[in-house]
Amino acid sequence: MDSDDYAFEGAAPEAAPVRDNNPPLSISELSFALKRTLEDRFGHVRIRGEISKVTRHSSGHCYLTLKDDKAAIDGVIWKGVVRTLGAQPETGLEVIVTGKITSYPARSSYQIVIESMEPAGAGALLAQLERIKARLREEGLFEPSRKKPLPAFPATIGVITSPTGAVIRDILHRISDRWPCRVIVWPVIVQGDAAAKQVSNAIRGFDAMTPDGPIPRPDLLIVARGGGSVEDLWGFNDEQLARTVADATIPIISAVGHETDTTLIDFVSDRRAPTPTGAAEIATPVLAELQWGLSDLETRLRRSGARLLDDRRTRLMAVARGLPSRPEDLLALPQQRLDLASSRLGSALHRNASVHEQRLTRVSARLSPAILHRPIERRSDRLSALDTRFRPAVERRLQRDGERLAALSRALNNLDPSRPKPGFARVEDASGQWITSAHKLSEGQQVALVFGDGSRPAVIGEGGNTDTPPPAPQAAPKPASRPAPKPKTPPADQGSLF
């Protein structure tokens, strides 16, 4: 038995003695023996499955994964075969491939080398995703008008991703190199059934923060995850997660997978980044570029100012060529005119003052106190005439009004209830309140009778019969009649008017 047969038939039964002369196999020998066995046993196979991951290498080779509901197998398409395929490999596409089974000894894994490919129908996951996309597109969640603009200079950035792994390290490193700002990480799981719910809760949690809270509210959110198969990224195709992203008030950048990976939140987010590192570049400006831009603007401003000064200097020099050689020559004539005017100024002022003095003398000759006294005397005479005419009438009116006021004052004193007159008394209760009606009195009530010269206590109803009517009032005596006035006779010396 050779070494290859020994490798696949296994060791001898336990009862058989160990053969010391059986040489051990190296790992390479075993791997290549398995490779030959697979290629001999499965020379050409025809299998059906769904493409879950496609990677196109820069060399031109294409690597993918075929799967069904229970298993998966890696596949490779060499560069020369890719162009001859009947259907180009796409994620989610169900295909039928023909090829041979082989192994990759460096990783001790087996794979299929695909020689032909033909479509067999859309995969279940892809069909489900298309139905969700169509529903959300009809609702208008993919419209560009719904996209919120990204802040140019974010002060705080929120990152929703796994706290472990290369994604968060790449984002933090890239942001620190470009733009100094605060980064808040909300840790979530990014794969599995619970991924969509945790990412949705993180988005709502960031959205509920207030700018003046203990934790600053982010100006921008990044939802990030590394690459993977459709199954690995399927949590980001959740419909509820997509609606949460669309309803968020904070702008969101989707950075799930690599450039060729597409998820549902890429369509509803405000911006899609090809990679998590690309999301960090989209979210932040480059501080060094801004500083360089400011420096460039400052340099351009100085140059523009210098050019403006040079231009003004050149124009001034051009104008100066038309002037005389000495600036004093330009000022000689105006200076001479100024000297002449200043020498004539003193005598001109004297002449002007003399002219005004003569005019004042002529006007003052016509002025005298009598001109002012005559209007005053006329108005004084009018005032005396008015005083003589209206003073008696005013005095008579004041006298009548004074007599009337005195009569009213006497009447008011006579009617004052606080000062009872003879024959009258004021009734007060125990608290000093006036009794103004008999209905307000009760049997046995203590009252006070207030006269003009003092007061006496009294009790209502005691000391007499309340049923006896009061005596009828006696008629007041008639006043004596006045004698008829005698007729007046006119004086004897009064003559008739007629």
C-alpha cells in the first residue's frame, strides 16, 4: 500500500500491530492527495444555487459563493471564462453552473471551478427585497427631495456600528486625520435577527437627544458595517429599519458593506458611502485644506491690494507727467492771489462796518419813546373804560351769589341730621347706627335718642301699650292775617310822562 492509499483508507484496526516502517505524511502531501481524489471523483458536476457574494479581483478572476437553504460552496471563475459566460454573476441571482470540484490546499477548503453559468430564476431573498423596494418607492421614500443636506462643519458625529472590529477604528482614524470633532459611538450588533432592531433603537435614541442635554446631539449619523454576503447584510434590508432612517431628523450616511454591496437603507438614507472610510470622508471636511484655502485667500487678498496700489500709483505717475517739474510752481499763482486778498481784507471790513453804522444812524433818528408810549396809552384808556362799564355789574352779581350761598348754607345746617333741632331727635341702635325706618326696630331693642343738647337711652315697646294709636296731630294755628298794604300815592311834584 502506497502513501496515498494509506491517507484515505485510514490506519489499521486497533488489534493490528503498529507498523514502524510506515512513513508519516506531510500536510502538503495530504492536501494534494485530497485534491487529486476530489478531482478524480467529481470530474464535472452541474449544480444549482443562489449567488450570495460576488468579488471581482483586479486580476480579472471572479470569486463567489453558491448556496441553498442548508449549505454553501465557494466558486471561482477564471479570467478567460468570465467573458464567455451566458449570465454574469450578480448577488441574489439563482443560477445553474457546470464545473469541476477541487480544493485549495493553502486553506484546506474545497471549491468549484465554474466553466459555464446560466440563470435559473431570481433568488428568494432578492425577490423579497425587490418587493419591499417597490413598496417604499411608491410611498416616495426614495425621492431626492426628501434627502436632508449634510452639515458642512459638524461639531458632533454619531456612529452606529459594532464597537469591535476594523470598521470603527477606520472611521475614528479617518475623522481624527481630517477634522477635529466629537464622535459618539452607539454600539450595536450588525449581523443577525436582532441587528435591525438595535440599529433602529440607536437612530431613535440619537434623534431624541437635545442640543443642551448632558450628551450633545449629533449633527450627523453614520450607520456602518463591513462587507459580507447577502445573509450577513440582510438585517439592513429590514423594512422597519428603512422607515426609521427615512423618518429621522438628523442627516444619515449609510456605509454598509463595500462599494458593490447595496442594502435597502442606502436608498432611504440622505447619502450613501461606498465604504465606512468613505463615509468618514463624506461627513467631514479636511482641516488642512480649509487652512490652506484661508491662507490662499489671504495671499490673494494681499496680492489684489498690492495690484490695486500699483495701478493707482501708475495712474498717478501718468497724470503727474503732465504737471510742471516743480510742485511749487502749481501753488505760486494761488498763493499770490491769497496774499492779495488778505491784504485787502482789513480795509474791506472797516468799510463794511462804516456802511452799517450809517444805516443804523438813519434808522435810529426816526425812533423815540413817544412812538411806544402812544399805543400803551390807547390800550390803557380802553381798559379804564371797560372797568367803569363792567365793574358795577360784576359787583352786583357777586353780591347776589354771596347771598344765595349764605341761604343755602343755612338751609343745609337746618337739614343736618347730626344736629337735631328742638322738637326732633335722632334714633340710634346700640352700635351707633341710625334707625331710618320703624320696620328696623324690634320689641325690647335698646336704642338711644339723640337731641340737640344730648342723648337718652330708651327701650322699644316697654312702659306703654303698643296697641294704643298715637294721638292725632293738632292742627297748627293759623297765622294772623297781615293788614292790606296801603296804596302808594305818587309824590305831588312828579309829573305825567305824557
